[in-house]
Amino acid sequence: MNDNDMLPSLDRLADNILRLCLLASWLLLASFVAVTFSATRAHAEFGCGGHDLIADMAKTDPAKLDALRKEAAGTSNGKGLLWKVEKPGVSPSFLFGTMHLTDPRVLKLSDAAEQAYDGAGTIVIETDEVLDPKAPMKVMAETPDLMMFTDGTTLDKLIPRDKLDTVKAALSERGISLAAVNRMQPWMLTSMLAMPACELARKQEGTNFLDIKLAEEARNRGKQIAGLETIKDQLSAMASLPTQFHIDGLIETLALGPKLPDVFETMTVLYTQGDVGMIFPLMRSVSPEGTESGENYAQFEEKMILARNRTMAERAAPIIDRGNAFVAVGALHLPGEQGLVELLKNKGYKITAQ
């Protein structure tokens, strides 16, 4: 199979990954994976493999790649991971975009980000509850319906009959039986299965995602730690979306899982280059036309990205006003007219890329 043959096969996968990228809650969901699938086998080498789709496109379709780069260039605040946030009368703070992965390339901060982090008095992440190993179980006990079906519904009743054998086979390859996860909300299972096996392996070896690593190091150094959301906030937003939306995503992920390393490799390369604004155009370029225009997708974008951006901006402002903070959130929350950088600018802060 050549590179041109590969791209069409990524169509439905890319659309699903675009939704999962927008979710930007790998850090949180991994915590639930560790609790719920503690006995799941994770046969994987530490290297994820995968091809950089941009490098492939540079060889097979440079004109298309040039068009994508022009589109990305039109995304406001799409370049850079570290932003200086200033307000008269208070010490500067910094806004930093993370990627919720354990990849060594992601875990290594740039010199500028390291300096900003070292000098900060307060470290802010999306939810500081991930530092409490008991927090996921507490949420599960208090609001089980956010993660599990509590009304007798099961996945085998929701998955189309002609897809059921495919789902069972794909789960079996991962050492999971459908019976073991039959009452689980489909989006939660999708999030675990979409994660590269090497990420699960590193997690089992004790490697923390970047966000958790930053918070744990801050705690060890005696810095203040704050969160912008709660676990329940994030789960409630995800659980509020239509069940069929999540079932479709589950089926797509299971069917096209072998292609996931390519997508994650490409996103990681773009992240390490600080080219966040290029991620969405690339994913859309290999998605079927019209898949993002439906009502379900619009609901997803509003509840999982735009509404969360507004919440983060509101809750980050008083922390920034105290000065000397390092605010670390998923990088895909930063760019765009309704991204965090622009929302904070609208609140009167001076923000410059570093």
C-alpha cells in the first residue's frame, strides 16, 4: 500500500480523532482507565511507531500540504505553546499548552517553558483532582451514571447487529471481553481504546502525563497548585452528548485502530514544533466532506471546547490577577477566536508568544 492509498482509509478515523482531540481530556480519562482497567493487558513496546502524515504528504501531495499550511496560518494564535500574560501592577504569568501524553518528546519542556515553570509560585492545570488517586472512585461512587449505564442499558443493545462481531473481535485483541465493559458508557471505552498501546504501557510503568508531571513536581517543590475544572465538570459535559454520537465513535475507533499511531505521531510532531493551528486542518483534510457540519458535532464543539474555554478563562483570571502563575492546559484550547489566548486578551491582558 502506498501513501496515497493510505489517506482515504484514514477518513473516518480522522473525523473520530478530531472529536477526541477536541475533548482534550486524555489526562483525566487515563486516570479512569487506570482504575477501571487495572487488569487489562497492555502488550506494547514503549515506541508507538506510526508515520508522520505531513512528511508523507510532502512527498505525495505538496500542493495540498501548502494549502493546509496557508489555512493553518489563518488560525489566530495557532503558533506557539508558551504565552506571557501581563497586567499592570502584578507579576507576569504564563499560559502553556500541554499534550496529555507520556511521550518523552512531550514531557521535555523548552528552555523558555522550563524557566517560566521554575519561576512560578502557582501551577494551574485543568483539574487538580487528578493528584488524588481516590478522586476517580469518589466520582464514580457519587455519580455512577456519568461513566456507567445504570438503567439496564448495555452496549450490546446499542451497537448495530452488523457491527457487533467486529466490536467483540477488536476488544478481544486488546484482552477485553464485551461482557466486562457492557455497562460502560461508550465514550469512556472509546477514549481508552483510542489511546496508543505504548501510552498505556508507559502509564503502567509509572510514567505520568505531562500535566500530572508538572503538578506533582510543583507539589514536591512546595508550590501552590490550582485547577480550573473538576472531574465531574468534564464528565458531565461528555455524558450530556447524544449516545449515538458516542456509539459511532466507538465503532470507528475499533475498526480503524491500527491507523491510530499515524495520527498520534503526526499530532505529536506538530505539538513539539508548536504548530498547534495545523492540527485541525490536517485532520479535516482526511475526513469525509460534511462530517463536521451536523448538529451533534456542533453540540460537541460547544460543550467540550467553547464552553470549557470560557469557564477556564473565567477561573484563570483571578489566579492570574494574583501574579506569577503558570497555567497549563491542553494546547488545543489555546488557538482560535474563541480560544483561551483570545479570551484572555478580551479581558484586558497583554499576551505575547514566547
